[in-house]
Amino acid sequence: MDKVYDQKTVEEKWYQSWEKKGYFQPEINPNGKPYAIILPPPNANGDLHFGHAMFTIEDILIRFHRMKGEAALWLPGEDHAGTETQFVFEKHLSKLGKSRFDYDRATLYKMIYEFVEENRGKIRNQMQRMGFSLNWDRLKYTLDPDIVKVVYKTFKKLFDDGLVYRTNRLVNYCTKDGTSFSDLEVIYEERKDPLYYIKYGPLVLATVRLETKFGDTAVAVHPSDKRYKKYIGQELEIKTVSGKTKLKVIADKAVNPEFGTGIVKVTPAHDPNDFEIGQRHNLPMIQVIDYSGKLNEKCGKFAGLRVKKARSVIAEAMQEKGLIEKVDYDYTHRVGICYKCKTVIEPLPLEQWYIATKSLAEKALKVVKNNEVKIFPINFEKIYFNWLENIRDWNISRQIVWGIQIPAWFCESCKKWTVTEGETLDTCLHCNNSTLKQDSDTFDTWFSSAQWPFATLQTTKPGDFEKFYPTSVMETGRDILFFWVARMIMLGIYVTGKIPFKDIVLHGTVLDPLGKKMSKSKGNVVNPIEIANQYGADAIRFALVYGTAFGHDQSLSHPKLQAMRKFTNKLWNIGRFIIDFAPENAKHLDSTGIPNINKKSQDDKQILDNLSKTIKTVTQAINSYRFHDAADVLYKFIWHEFADKYIESSKDRRSEVQPILEYVFRTCLELLHPFMPFITEELWQKLPHKEDSIMITKWPETRIPAN
RNA sequence: GGACGGUUAGCUCAGUUGGUUAGAGCGCUUACUUGACGUGUAAGAGGUCACAGGUUCGAAUCCUGUACCGUCCACCA
């Protein structure tokens, strides 16, 4: 053995042979009880990033349960990631001087498909580099025909049950990306914008959005606001930049009398609040901004201007006519922006498919309240409850081509919609005319992701669903608790009648070394594969769980990685001492695996005793998702008890205690294996052993007779 | 406006139901390195556990409040 541990050769050595021998298949323990984790499917088009390195937690669980003799299945998947991928592709197009408008739907789809195919598999290699024991035979892709079929079926069922409906209301629209988004995909930013106090007839009101004034259909005050009581119900004549117009004054409790002058202009087509006021008062909707973010023909001479430009041009025109009383330039408010391209989100009226979430959310709440589904750490329960209790209906239509096209057909003759399970319709089921047109929109990616646990297990191998559903654990980042986890519970229960998983385990975020969130725009993204190449995959895996309470954020720390690299070197040298430097006359561990020596000293008894305690603690810690406890105990025991004390003190009786050294060390490797798969396999192979691999040897606790 | 997390040695962080002199890694000091260890071992310096109250025989740990940092949720024009 080399004096210094060379992680590169060792870590390249084992993965393929493990996979070839079928260790990643649950069938390796045919009679074990089922234990399943569905991998949160990474973007098929992407690279491994640090969030994915946290899959280590899932690998620890899977390897641990596999060693306990369970039929452990870790099911890999890849996500087509609709908007994400299409936007990446559009960037790629723009570098070529093209845009999505240069192609028809089918061509664009085909191009993106090929673009993704070129990159698929890249991330697979990277996950293998990390040692993830995923069952690749069962790999699923969100665009696999059988998955798509499941998604269609769910949509049809929802439609038939009246839980999917189509309606025209304001959506969060990104005029740059050309699609609507769900509420979750809008992020808010504090912005400073001028607040204009404008004259509306005899009244003065405050607004930021001057450019929507062409869409005003009323002026509103609070019903009990004494200042304006006499105006309620009146029709005001208003002088504007383009002539005179008339607006009615209405009373609505949504108006805050404290803000501005206590008066608002009501623009139902361009503001969510105003939309609701409009509904209550039967106001007409006048759309004055189009889907490209420009004022339309209703705005007279301002037509064609982009919103931002229009605002300043109109302000100038109004100043000239003396229609602006004052401007507050220090006004800050929160503005919704596109999470992807940071464009200001425009609330625009658009017909979309919605899921009625109320009844689904109630059930999703109940299963967590009943403890049928448990969330770790527990404080996320409150956040989960809060979201579901206030949930709004979910817009699942997206105006992009990359994704699953919605299987709904509109009949031009009878103006009715028909939904199918994916079959193409030739004639309308309502009126028999053949004037059908399929909805050009695609599903929100999260709509298909929300079905992932059952969609995958129903389409892998016969019997998988019956055996592994509900799965044991859903382990993922806490940032997608709403996007994904809550929705999986809602749709999982709805479609299968059962919860999709029993435990939800949420890990924290890995931040950059300065404690900032990693992001491409900040340029502080670190590639975990490079870290693995530098320190070893085992070291990075251990570093991710060691020293930070599970569930908390942590900063990437090079000193810590260095320390973990040293730990692997320490392990290597313990192995070298025990194996290479064994005296020639030494006894060895026999096939029973229990060290059988005549006279045990106090030291011997103590190390064996402490080993048992370590086994117990590590087992308990993993069972309760306290991975940092397990790592800490292992590190301390191996280095500071076994190496520093026991090995040192036993050097005089070396040949006598060799079996104990071998036994304790081998057990340590087994306990460490879920955390550090590569080095433990390498060293374990050099010690006396029975099974072919440490991966399939029995977890130490299961071998200890109860006492 | 709500909610959650954090605040412990110079730095990065542990500290599960409250219990003897508060821990680790890195860094620092001093010796050793005699048969495994790009080193390792042994010993050591270093903390008013954010702040203010309270409960208790006893609090980093429980309760109340405050400050600062971070995150999430919410339609304030």
C-alpha cells in the first residue's frame, strides 16, 4: 500500500463493478422489506451543482438500509424542466442571432429536444463520480411516453372531477419570456419608483402606474371614508392628456384610506386588486398593454411604447397640462419580477387552465397533521401548513413549446373544450363538427413533477408500484417544499388514494465560502465535481454532513474539506498499519468474524465496548436523520479512540491483538461505508471478509447479539 | 405586516429531553516524531455561550422582551 492515500485511483475503481454485480438493484435483497427513495430529478440539460451534491444524504440512507438487508431502491430520474430549458435554449439561439419566433412549433420543439439529448447523460456520469448508488436500470425521464401518458390521465381525471377549469383572469405574465407563471414563480424586489399624485376631476389620487390609466374603469374610495362620501356613485368628468372622459366613483373596502389620498383608480385588466374590485362591481376590463409589454391602440398617441418608456412620456405630457399635483420620488414598493430573467411581471388577462386546489390541500394538510407524513426538521411543518391553508388555485398553462402539450381541444363551432387522455381528436364530442384545435400551451413542469413518485413506479418494472409505494423518504432542499413536495402530496393522494412518501427530510443550502448563495449571475458557483477531484468524493461527502447540524445552511469550507481529506488519509494509514505492518506470526480474524483471543486486557474490553456504543449511536443517528451526529461519533471514535489510544497502547502486544485490530477496523469501515463508499470498500477488501463487497455485508448492529 | 433560522474560542461550526472544570476542526504556542499517517502524537493558551429580565438548588440549554444577520410568506395602488 502507498504511504499516502491516492483517492483518484481508488475512486475510479469501484463504481462500475458495483453496478455490474447488481448491487444497486433492490433485488439484491429479494426478501428484505422495501425501502425506496425517489431521486429529485435534476434538469436533464444541466450539470451537477452543489444542491445535487446533497444527494449524498439519500445515498447514505440507501446504503444504510441496503446493508440492513432491506430491498433498497433509489430511483433516478431526469426532468425536462420546461421553462428553464427553453430559456437556456433561447439564450443559445440568440447567440446565433436567432429567436424562438424564427421557427414553427414543431421545429422549435425538435431543436430543443436534440439540444437536451446532447447533454443528457452528462449529469449521470457526474453522479456516478460522487458514488451515488442509483438503480440506473430504472431511470425515468419526464418526457418518456409512459410518463406523459400518466400525466395526461391525471389531467383528464381532474377535468372530469371538475377540479380543472379554464378561465380568464389576470396572470403573472413575463413579456420577455412570453409566458405566464404561477404565483410561486414570481419573486418580489424592493424598487424605488415615482409615486404620481394626479388630478382626476375634482379628486387627486396617487399611483405609480400612470401608463395603465387608459384602462381605468372606475375610481374607488373606502365606503366609510368621510372625505369622499359625497362623490360615491357620481360620475366624474375627467380631463386627461387626450381629451375628456368619464369615470364613476365606487366604494370598496379593499381601498386603504391611509394610502396616498385614499383614492385609487381601478384598472381591472392590469392589477390583481383592481381585478377583484372589478368583479365585485361589474366593471368592464379594458386591456391597454399587450403581451409584448407595449401599450396598445387604446392608448392613442402613446400606442407602441413600452411600459417603462410610456410611464415617463405620459408623466411629461401630464405635467405640461398641469394634471400632476406632485410627485413623491422617494416611494419604495415591492415589484414582482420574473424569477428567471428579472423582467417586471405584468399582470395581464389571459385564459388559462387552473387546478382547484382547495380540496386537494385539505387532504394534504390532514396527512401531516395526523403524522401519516412526517417532516424533518419539524419546524417546517408550520411553514407547510401556512402555505396550504392560504393556497390559491394553480395556473398550470405555460405559453412555451418545451414540455407536455395540454391534451385539450377547442371547438370553433360550439366553443366548448374537450379533454382527452392524449388521443388526438378529429371531431368535436359535443357537436360532431371537425373544427377542433388543440390548446397550444404546455403544462407547468411542476404539474408533471408533482406526479413523479407514482408516475415513475407505475412505469418501471411490474410490481414496483405495489411494492415500493408509498416510498420511505422524500429528501430534498427546503426551497422546493411548496413547488414540489406539497404538490406531490396533493396529487399523490388524489390519484392513488395514498400518501406518496412517509418521511420528508429537508436539507439546508450549501452557500459559497463567504456565506452567500451560489448563483450564476454572481459568478460564485462551485462545481462539486472539481471539489471531488481535488479532495476526493469521499471527503466531499463527509464534509457535507460533518460539523453542521442537519437541515441548516452551511458555507462551503476548504479547511473542512482539507480536514476530511486528511481523515481519509488517516483511515488509509490505519489500514496500512493493520494490514501491511502485521507481524508475520500474527493471528488473524477467522471466518466467524468475531475476534477470538484468549486473554482480553482492560484495553481490549474497552475498545470493544466503545465500538458497540458507537455502532448503536451511529445507527440511531441515521434512523433519526441526525447525520452530523453519526459523522461526529465516527470521526472521534476512529481517530481519537481507536488510532490514538488503542492502536498506540497495543503496539507491544501487536501479534496477539491483531484479530481485534482487524475486527474493530473492519466494523468501522462498515459503519463509515454509507458516508464514504469508495475508500471503505478498498480497505475492507484487504481485510478478512466473507461477502463479496462491503456494500452487501450486513450492517454491524444487525450482527450483534442483543444482551 | 406575519413566520422561521442564526448570534458559542481568531475563523468555520457542534452542544437530543436543563446537571459536575462549555467541545471539535482550522489557526496559534511548546515538546516529541521511537516500527502506519503529503505528517502524526502529547501538552497548552484562548470563550461575560448577542443583550436585559424571569423560572430553578442548578440555564448556552426553558419562559418573556430587545438588538443585529439571513431566509420565506403576504394583493398595499
